[in-house]
Amino acid sequence: MGQGQTKPEEFVPGAHIYRLIPNKPIDCYHHGIYIGDNMVIHFLGPVKKLIDPDPSECQKCGHRPDTNRGVVKTCLDCFLVGQRLFIAQYIWRSLIFRRKRRLIHPKQPDEVVAKANELLKTGFGTYSLVGNNCENFASFCKCGFSISGQVVGGSY
């Protein structure tokens, strides 16, 4: 996965997007799938410390950061929380992960959006920072298998 800062008008529905999670000792990122109309589906873990001290309901999308967890659909502003936007660039190549060879093969944009919408309804299991996180969710939607480059030690 490559990276590069981008602007909302530069990407299309089905894009795997991410942003920096501020105030962490190391660079950590929050990931999601852009579905169009300035909306993002992403996977949130349990509430710990809110970035925004005012957790009131968003006027654009109705999201409440203090209560809405799991797979959620929010506006781009709620996803970004004032941070810069990046888009993941998937490279078609072989990847050996857990002793299995896999081909990074991104799905078509409409398939990515459909998978994200399906998981919005059915869920993505229990959140785990090291085993089932927002990047696992986005990579699963984008290429059909769950992996987190942040957890396995680098980009893929």
C-alpha cells in the first residue's frame, strides 16, 4: 500500500482512505472506505478518549462519537476530525502473510462500496487493535482479505 495526501475531489467511491490519529507516541492511522457523497464507512473501536471535546451529534450525518461504535457511516468531516486525508494505493503484487501467498488484487469500486454497505448492516466482529481493526476492515472491503500493515510491520 502506498500513500499520498489527497483532496476529496481526487478520489472516487470505493477508495480506501485514512487519516492520522493525533496525540499518539507513534504514527497511527484511522482507515475507512469512501462511498461517495462525502460519506465514509469505517470501523470504530470502543470509546477511550475523544479527539473532539464536544461529542454532540453531527448536523451533517447524525454521528455521535461518544456512542456510535463498530461499523459506522459518517460524513467525511466526522471521519477526518480535522486531520489531512490520504488515499491508499494498492499495488498488484504477491504478499506472503501468515505463510500463505496472497495476491493484492483490489476489487472494482462498486464491489468495494457494496461490501462496506453489507458490513455496515452485518458488522465486522469484535474490534481488536491487533487483530480486527479499522485497517483490517478497509483492506477486507478493498481486496477481500483482512490485513493491517500497521500491525504486521509496514506497508503492503
